[in-house]
Amino acid sequence: MSYDAFLLVSFGGPERREDVLPFLENVLRGRNVPRERMMEVAEHYYHFGGVSPINAQNRALLAALKDEFAQAKLNLSLYWGNRNWHPLLPDTLRQMKADGIKRAIAFFTSAFSSYSGCRQYRENIAAAQQAVGEGAPSVDKLRVFFNHSGFIESMIERTRAALEQVPAERRAQANLLFTAHSIPLAMAQNCQYEAQFHEASRLVAEALSHANWRLVYQSRSGPPTQPWLGPDIGEALSEIEARAGGRSAGRADVVTVPIGFISDHLEVLYDLDEEAKNKAAALGLNFIRAGTAGTHSRFVRMIRELVEERLSEHPTRLALGNLGPGDDVCPADCCQYEAWRPMQEQAR
């Protein structure tokens, strides 16, 4: 299999205050979300001046990949397209067509399988190809990487660095909370999201010989009547405080590892560094947040390895733990979820 380009596919985010509402309207298009809820979320962005760091982080990742590919003599043009904000996928594919690109390999900025983290991006690419029309480049996605040694090793280092901020005599008892974005139960039932999240977290915790760990979720956005994955990190913090005897004032340490996110974007900065940290402080808990993979050198090398794996006739498919490497080509029925499909598409 040969390719002439690499495509970074991501969520996108506003880069100025004026972008926030148009961006959120893109995110929520086709969903029955009250406007007052959208305005609540907008305030999260306004808290940071209307700027989400995700675009800057994707630029940094692309710069690191450019150097990594050059050192490995991997001759691929690099492109970047987003689902919800500029550079939007249709514009990127249009530029690729103009540049003569015929076939691209795509990396999605989501480690786990779910509708919103995988299948929806594939639908976005298909819609972009349709918008570009004849001559639009073909795009194949790389497999999910939740248990790839490059991702796990990066997160082991990030988690170790966070644990080392806990006083040595309390470190073994520290509460290690792995977090991922909550999703509706109806979405979770049609994908391997929970199992992959658990496996990645287990691999990190066991590599560090840290027994006191659990999975929690964050950033829930659905209506109260719709069941989503839990427990929420706020509930977990209350439980830790209660076990510590109430208003623990430094008697309990919490290290949060946002393993469900590959970069420190807004849902990490606001939901963890603001909301969760403030709640922990009010409960008297010592709260520390680990970094994400970001541009960790092992993570960047992992992306290059995934590309080379796809290019090889006899690939070494690196995967740790019990679940094995993901599919190169997603099964036709994987990660289905009709509730978030735009209403006009459901009517077709």
C-alpha cells in the first residue's frame, strides 16, 4: 500500500472570542441541545479568552511529525483537517486535490473506539470527499492506538511525573484516577470504548506498580434523563473525601490522569484544572493532574511507527496487554450510534 500524504484529523476549536458561538453551533448541529446549555459551554471558552488550545497543540504535533518523518526518510506531505473549526476537512481535502494528492493515511486524535472518536470522523471524511467531488483524495485511517507501546509508555512517564509530586511517604496510597470523556450508554454499548479505556489505564497503573487506581469520567454534556458512563470525577472526589474522614485537609492525595485525551485541550483545562481541582480543594484533597501525551517523543514516534506499519508488507503490529492490535479497516458495523447523526441524515 502506498500513500503520498499524511492527514491529521481532529476536533478543532475556536482561536478567538468571536469564533466561540459559530464553533459550538457546528459541534451541536443536528442535536437537540437547548441554547442555554450551549451558552453555558461558551462561558468555559470565554474563561480562556475564547481560545481553545487544541489547534495550537495540533500545530505543535504536526511540527514534531515533520521532523520525525524527515529523520525516518518518510516522504509524505503533511495536512491537517478538523471536524468543527478551521482548517475544516472539506477545505483541507480541496487543497490536497489541488496539490495532486491521490491517497492519504489519516491519524485521528482519539486513542479509543467510539462513534464520536472514530466512526463520526470517517463520516466527516466521506462528507468532505463528496463536497470536493471528483478527484478528491482517498483517505485510509490508521488503527486505534490505546494499547500501543508508544502511547502507554508516554502515559507511564506522564503519570510517574505526577505521582512524584506526592510526598514519598504517601505516594503508594495516592488515589490514581484515570479519566476519559463520558459518552451516552447507548453509544458505549456499540463500541469497545470502556474496555479499551480500562485496558490502557491498567497497563499504566501496573507498569508503575500502583494498586490504588480506578476509572472515572468527565465532561458529560447530555440531558439528565439520558444515561451516560460514570462515575463522574466529582462523585469520585466526594467518595475519596468521605473515606478519608471528611474535610481531609491534606490527608488524601488525588492524581488525575486524563488518558482519554491526547492533548491538554479545553476539556482538560476547564473540567479538570478548574472544576475538579476547585472541588478537590474545597474537600481538602491534594489534587495533582498528570500531563497528556501531547508531543512526547515516544508518542510522536508511535505515529510514525503506525504509518510505517501500514506501509510494510510484513508489519510488526505493536500492542500491549490482552486486547491485541485494533483493526486496520474498521468493520462496517463498528461504533454505530444513530442519536448523534444529524437529523437530516436520519431522514434520508
